[in-house]
Amino acid sequence: MPKTITPRPRTAVGVDGPLVSLGALLREWLPRQRWFAGKDRPVTDLSVLSVTELFPGCLHLLVHASHAPVPTPGGTSLPGDCYQLLLGLRERPAPRLERAYIGRATEGPLAGLTVYDALHDPRSAHLLLERLRQPGTAGPLRFEADPAAHLPGGLPPRLLDAEQSNTSIVYGDAYILKLFRRIQPGTNPDLEVSAALAGQGCTRVPAPVAWFSTTAPSPATLGVLQPFLPDATDGWTLALRALAAGDDFTAEARALGRAMAEVHLALAGAFPPAGPGENGRTAQEMCARLDAAAHAVPGLRPYVPGLKAAFGALATCDTGPPAQRIHGDLHLGQVLWAGRDWFVIDFEGEPSRPLAERRTPQSPVRDVAGMLRSFDYAARQRRPWRPEWARRCREAFCAGYAARAGWDPRKKHALLRAHETDRAVYEVLYEARHRPDWLPVPMAAIKRLAVWGG
């Protein structure tokens, strides 16, 4: 049975002990991870917030990495972030875990032990599933499950290699466990929303089967287990295949629009209704995010006046559909085609934004704008760029959405343009920090959107 770590030689330490052994190793290893948010800022300080021994040879840690302040969307400086780590400890390194190797501790209570990312270890992944199958606590960690769901044991684990901001393990092609790497206090929307939609009978979003959280240093969701769709293909892959083959994608886009409208209707029923959108305040928030992004990405600065014109038009246009809970980070990589249907996944929202903001009711137009931007992204993956392909997909998606939602995004031009502009600004900042080679894609949209009517 897992237990909270107590000091004992070589295999476990107290909360203050790991930093002596792991501090130097993690300062070097963390910035190289795909999910580390502070790649553009050196780690100025590292502290351990909690440490739990899940089972012999595996430590669960929450660590806080501090950075020098830097402007972020919204104008807020974030001094650092909390990350979830599962670290394996061995006397000798295992050749099969070479990719997971972090280093060898040379001092402190773990001196002489090899340290690695335990999520790459099938044994650790298997034992983690067993913890989810047996609801209970392990120190500050709490494991819970849907009592109506039967979760079998012995399912072989497979760590997904896909580039993402979290880490996912597939068990027997039947379930997928998403472990959140960057932890913020509160219930993660990916758990909250999927559970609420299951209660509404919405089948387009896989329902949570089990999950785990922490109570220290403050309550927060750490991971969610959901059914896995083994034969599914994400929308991004399907779109690129269609582009490579010269195929039309409008039928798929129209069906996707209808599916997303169904999800929005279910979300409106699952959460308390909100009042009409406050366009003036939303426009101010968009302008603040633009100013912060332009400070961080100089290439954005010449377009600021034109982009602010889009936000100014938002402040004076009709409010559009009521604010409600939405996906918050919708794009082709967040939808799956399985069988003859679309499914929607990953309801975390934009990871760079505060959790409270991601849980706040917002205009569903924001999700529509995110998907329209994604069609543009797909169309720019091959030369020559195919703007007509993107335009047809955008039209088809909006038509499918309108047929099910009862209102047409295309008739909310100023509202849609403002949200698409805000999304493009977010993309510029993201690409500049994480994928500089992709920066020309959102910059092309910025140039278009900076011109009224774009």
C-alpha cells in the first residue's frame, strides 16, 4: 500500500530531502521537457512542495520552478509554475529506460541512485493503474473512480510519444490516462467538463472512469483516466491526409461543426447559464493580451493598431450568443474521428491561462474561431499554400454548426473576427516561445486580420 514518504536510508526521504539530491538534476532536465512552460526563462529557484512514495522505487513530487518575471497574455507576470513528476529510483540504470534517464544523484539521501522519469517504466505505469483501480489515499494524494465503471487490471501500458503539454499512457488500447504536468489549484476542466457532459448524456466526449488529485499544498487535479478510442484518427491528421491527396474536406468539416454545436448545447445544459457576453470588457482583455504579446514578440508590433481596431469593433457590436462554458482550446488536434462520428477531447483550455479564467463562461464564438484558425494552420503545411481549401472548410464548419446550434457564426462578423484575432495573437506568442519555425503561420493571419474586413 502506498504511503507518505518517511525518512529512511536510500529509498525514501522527507519533503526537505529530495532537493539536496535532485535539485541540480531537475534544473537541467526540466527545461528540456516538452511540457515545461518556462523554456524562455532560466530556472532561478526550485522547491519541493510535496513528495509521496507511491510504491518502492517511485516518488511522486510536486515541484515549483521559479523564473525571472516576464510579461504574459493579460499583462500578468508569472514568477513560476508547479509541475507534477513521477521519478523512478534504481541502484543501476536500465538500458531500456535510457530515454527516461535524468541523472545520478551524487549527494543527499538519494546519493548513488539513478533517477529517471518513471512514466517510461512499464512497471511504474502498471502500478499507477492499480492505484486507480483501488480508490483511496496515499499521503496527500486521493485516488477516485466512477463506481459504475468496471476497470480491469493487467492492461499493458504504452506511453504516447505525441508532442503535448501533458503526458498520456494508454492501457491495453482500452483506456488512456492523462497526467497533467503543469499543476494549478482547483478542479481541472478536463475532469469537470467531461463528468458534467456524461451526466447530460452527451456521448461525443469520453466520460471519466477514474482520476486522482492532491490536497497539498492546495487541492488540485493531477490526472484523469478515460476510455480510449483505438481506431480513432485526430482531425489534424485527417486534414493533412486530405490536403496531401488533393481531396476535399468539406463533408468532414460540416459534420465537425454539427458535432461541436451539440457539445456546446450540452455544455449550456450542464452548467449554470450565464448572462449575455460583456463585449466591452472582453475587448479590453484582448487588447491587454495583445500588448503583452507584442512586448514579447517584436514582429507583432507593426500590426497592433489594426488588430486593436478588430477589438474596438467587438466593443460596439451585438453581444451574440450568451456566455457559457466552452472547450477553450479547440483545434483539429482536439477532435477524433472514430467509426462514423466526431468526438471532442482535452477540455483543459489554453494551458498558459489561469485555471480560474479557463473555467469562466465565455462566448462559444471563441471555440468556433479556434477551429477556423486550425483549418488555416492545416492549409499552410504544404507548399503551395491552399487558401481556397481552408476557406471551403471554414464555410462548411460554420454551416454545420449553424444547422445544429440555431445561429450562424458567419452572421456575427465582428464578434468572430475579434475572437479569431485574439486566437492568432495567442498563437504568435506560443510559436515564438515553443516552435519558432511555425511562427510564419499565425503571422500570416495577423497580417490579414489587421486589415478591416479580414
